[in-house]
Amino acid sequence: MTVITNHKRILLTLGILGFLLLALIAIEEIASPNLKASASSSHNLSGYAWSDTIGWISFNCTNTSSCTTADYGVHINESTGVMSGYAWSSNIGWISFNQSDLSLCPSAPCSATASEGALAGWAKALSANDAESGGWDGWISLRGADYGVEINGTSVEGYAWGSDVIGWVRFNGVFEGVTITPSSISASLSAAPEQVIAGGSSTLSWTSTNATSCSGTGFATGGATNGSVVVSPTVRTTYTLSCQNQFGSASNQAEVLVSNIECSDGADNDADGETDLDDLGCTAGSDNNEDSAALADISITASQAFVFPGGTVTISWSASNVTSCSVSSTNGDSWSGATGSQVSSAITESTTYTLSCTDVEEDALPAESVTVSLTPIFEEF
């Protein structure tokens, strides 16, 4: 009789445990409506908010390394600002930011949205839909007359209000904190050509990534994030492209040089002390119409002026505002390039090294040279 009684007790205990397990599974199914269908692998909010009544609220499955079993999170669309996804509370279950769950909110706007750094609209605790909720509606207001949630850089700050069950939800504090990780934003601006003759035109082209709008300084974009426009500057002009989205901005610049034909004649046409080829501010005409002269600054040096027969020296040269240069010598050495430094071959007699360059108009410049002589050897008679 004792054995039978114990057996019945064991079966009863197993039955109770099985019932509890089925109940837990049922509760989980109710608390997780369509989560697998709604979850996304990309959510840009993470961290925890805090409620004095229900405790921690997780905004991303990465907080608890649970993404392999429950891939949840809250996302803010960087173009529209519309929020979506789920947050999780171990006490009240899923909190939805999806528009489909918010259509019957207490007051407009219903959709949870970020705009100019401020969150507005509603979220909803889905467990309030249960018959056992006792009349609790589950609504969480993201903004009111004297409270609200803000985005400050990458930090989400401030308070939301969830009535008597949830109370105040704090997004930043000593221990809690919700952050946003936005996609990087970039802006690129180019000019073609980069230099024009006075009266000419250049095409500015711009592109961006993850931007909602772009504006230009010195040119109009119409808010487009990609495009091109033709400009006709009269003086050297720097153009600036600025692009933005909900959470950041990026900028880029392009410069168009404007030259007057008379500004490349080697004279100081605007009397500012600078040769006009080097003076990018020169745009005005004058009566100085000389042909191109020595417009560039070129120089060549030797490491020493005298060597013993068979010795070597280092030849160094540099040039600015040129298209090409070459170095030749009377002993057969030769090199090319606008700048350089080379060791000579053995010098057995007086040797001259000559630097020859052409300017930006492909005209030959006056050559520069340096001579290396042999050190005199004194002999007794």
C-alpha cells in the first residue's frame, strides 16, 4: 500500500510540473506576439531604461547576449525618424514601438517618432492586451507638457510616462542608459574642371551616404543628397557641401580657380607684390601683356664646389609652377623630375650640371646650372 501511495504521489508531482510547464509556454506565446516575424537583425538603439515600478527595460538583445533565441530591439529610421521594434521587461514583457500596435493611442501623434532630436508619440506594453490586465491600457507617452525624451549626440535622455503601472521611465542615469548608434554619414563634392578662364564654367558634383538632405554654400542643391550643378565663378571660389540626417552631419569642399589670361604673363598685374602666375587672386586685366617669362622658381645645387679627381657630389634641385624638368651634365649624368637629389658619377674634370624646366604654359624657362671643379693639386718643382 505504501509503495502504491508513493507511486501516486510521484505521478501527481510530475503532472503538476507538466501543467506548470505548459502554462509557462502559453504565457510566453501570449507575451511574444509574432516576435520572430517582426524581429530584425539591425537595431540602432541599445542599453537599458529604468522604471521604479517594473525595473529594467532592455532596448536590444545584445544587452543580454540573447539574440540567437530572441532577436529583438528598437530602431529609429534615420531618414524618417519613425521608430519600430520591441523593448523587453522581465516583469511586463514586450513593449512595442511598431506603428501597427499604436494606432489606438490616447492622443495624436500615435507613431513613435524622432524629429530634430526629440522623441514624440507612444509605445505600448503588449501584456495590457491580456484579459487579466485589470483595465490597464499599457500606454507609455514619450512626450508631455513638462517631460520628454531627447537625443543628445548618441545618448537618449529624459523621461517617458507610463501611468500608475509603469510610472516614470528614465532613459539616462548613473546606472542606466540608452544610446543610439547611427550609420556613418558622408559627403563628397568635386569640381570639373578645377580651374577655368574668366567667363568659363565648372560642374560641381556631389554625393552623400545616409543623409536626408544636403545644402550648398555658393551653389544650390535644392536639398538633394546627390546631384550636379554648373557654376561660373568670376574669382577663385571655395564651395561647401553640408549634408545632414537625424543624428549627424558631414561636409566637404571643392575649389575652382579662375585665371585671367593676363594673369599668367609673369607680371604683377594687381600690384600686390606677387607674380600673377603664383597669385591666385589675380583676375583683373591690365596693359601688361608680356609673353611668359621666368614664371617658376627653380634652383640646383651641389653638395660641394670642389672634389678630388674621381670623387662624387650630391646634386639637388627643386622647381615650382612647372610642368616638367630635367637635369643634364657635361659628364653624361642625367635625371628628370621637378625635385630630386642624386649622387653624381665619378668626376674627372670640371663638370657643369644644368636644370631645364618648362612652365605651366609649356614654355621653356631660363636654365639654372651649377659647376663642380677639381681640387687643385700642388706639386713641387
